[in-house]
Amino acid sequence: MSSIKFINVSKNFGNTKVLDRVSFDVSEGELISLVGPSGSGKTTILRIIAGLINDSEGSILIDNVDTKSMKSSERGAVIVYQDYALFPHMTVEENISYGLKVRKVSKSIQKKKAMDLISMLHMDGYEKRYPRELSGGQKQRVAIARALAIEPKVLLLDEPFSSLDANLRDSMKILIKDLQRKLNITTIMVTHDLEEALTVSDRIAVLLEGQVKQLDSPQGIYERPANKMIAQFIGKSAKVDGFLENGILKTPFGELKTSSDYFGPVDIMFRQEAARIKKNDKKGLKGKIIDKTYTGKSMIYKIETASSALDVEGNMSYDFQIGDSVSVDVDLKKLMVYRKDTGGII
Ligand SMILES: Nc1ncnc2c1ncn2[C@@H]1O[C@H](COP(=O)(O)OP(=O)(O)OP(=O)(O)O)[C@@H](O)[C@H]1O
Ligand SMILES: [Mg+2]
């Protein structure tokens, strides 16, 4: 269990600046998800923490100690990669106890630790199997057990579940969260899956344009993205125009009093599921349904309004048809409002 501090860390590859003064901190025993577009530098951040990239600028502290002069092996950080990287010629048990063997831990302790982890990860009976005899989810669990065997201070998971099917993903999510809590390991998990990040994390860090733009609770990230760029990246939302003057926000859904002294046009965003679609209602934004997509959980309607087309989630108990005239209404408290010029939050 350790804390991690990133202070103004920058990293270039050739002429490309991948990280531009990245700062964030992870508390002891915390699980942080790192989300960001492909190529934004997520794996690079994990590799810097693990000491596999040593020429970055800025400081990285583990337990408040600068890692500058620490070797990779002294940092107590392990990465679990998406492709597992198990040793093919070793059994499950040998894979898991490998790190202990290298550290010259006694054979009996190696065995006990490997067996404890095998049981914790529900892999009993698979001790003598080789990686080629395992499914993807089983290999993933062995990779995690191997990382945990050496009792790392920091666990770095790089898209650990991306190649698993939805059901397996769900059970792995629960397993990781349980293990992480039980063992109290400070963890950073990179993921492309927003739902995964929202459900397992204590906090989520959003990496955009080479910087951590927001580090917040899952609810904070989803319900109050700090700027328009983050709101567009996180989750699916619809956008309409509005105007703010004298503290009054004018929206197609009504007016709202705010404490802002900004004067000017704003972008008003709301989550697809925050809207209600109604027929024959005088209130709300008028439009016509031009498309609909069934997702299993809900129906997403594309609604053409005077100014733009919105994708909005509909209640399953109403089935609107293409061509229907409807109105869209949103609870004013659920609006996310950003200045049109800077994208900053109101
Ligand atoms: N060793 C390297 N040499 C040159 N460029 C690199 C190297 N490693 C990474 N990059 C570049 O740095 C950028 C960030 O890479 P990184 O792997 O950290 O992204 P990522 O956020 O993990 O992306 P993904 O979600 O696709 O895994 C990319 O543009 C990548 O091409
Ligand atoms: Mg990556």
C-alpha cells in the first residue's frame, strides 16, 4: 500500500509531446481508473511509474520518495498487460510463484502463496495446467495472481479485461475490486470502458491533450465534467444552444437562475438518459423523430429540431415512430452548461 504523486511530468517521443506537465495523486489503497483516447499516453504513464521509462521530466513520488534514482525493481510496482504475457513453458503454479523464486523465497512459502492466490482467484484445480490450456479469462486471472504474488505496493492494470466477453468482464471487475480492497493495494487501471471505470473506481482521471484534465469521483466525472471536451469524451450526450445573461440561463427547456456572472452564448449538454420524450406536450423542445435504434436496454431516438439533431434515450414503454412530432424535455438540474468560447463550465 503506497501513495503515488505525479508532479508536472512531461514526456516526448521524438518531436511528439505525449505528456505535458501531468499532475495527479493516488492515495494509499485507492483504485484510480485512467481514461483517455487511444494514443493519449495512458500506457506511457504506467510505464513511467513502473520505471520502464526513465527519461521523463518532472517528479514521480512513491510514498513521498522521489523515484528518480530508484531502479524499476525497487519501486514495488507491477504492470499487468492486456495480453497477459504469461510464460508459456511454465504451469499456472510456476507462473504465479516465478517472482518469488527469483527473490529466493523458500519453496514452501512459494507454494503456499501460489495456492492462496489460486484459491482467491477461483482457479483451484488448474495448478498444473499450461497457459495454452487456459481460456482468456483464466489466463487473465493467472496474470493478476502472478503480479500479486510479489505483494506489490502498486498494481498497474493496462486494459486488463478488454479481450474478455461481457459476462467474464463483469465477474473480473468484481473480483479485482474485492481483491484490491482485501489486499489494500494502490491501483491504477487503464480502461476504454466507461462503465467499468464508473463501477470499480474510487476516482477517475481523464487524460486529454497530454494532461489530466479532471480527477474526480465517478459521479463527479459523469455528472459534472469540468469542461466541454471532457463532457464530450465521457458518455453519450446531446447538445443544444443556450444563453446566459444577468445570471439567468435561457434554455429550450425553460429558464434557470444561476450564480454565474458570465454573459454570452453557452452550449447546453445533457445525458441521453436525462431527457424525456413526449407527444402533444406544449413544453420542451419541439422536433420530429427521424431515426430510432434499439439497444436492448432502451431505444435511442434521433430527433430533428429547428437547430440540430439530438440522440435521446426513450422510455421503453412508449414506442414512437419515425415521423412522429414530439417534444424533448430535460430536468434543468441535469443540464451541463459550458461557455461557447472557452468550453469552461458554468
Ligand atoms: N516507444 C515509443 N516510441 C515512440 N512513440 C511512442 C512509444 N511509446 C508510445 N509512443 C507514442 O506515444 C503516444 C502515447 O502512447 P501510449 O501507448 O501511452 O497511448 P495509450 O493512451 O496507452 O493508447 P491506447 O489506448 O491505444 O493503448 C502514442 O502516440 C504512441 O504512438
Ligand atoms: Mg495503451
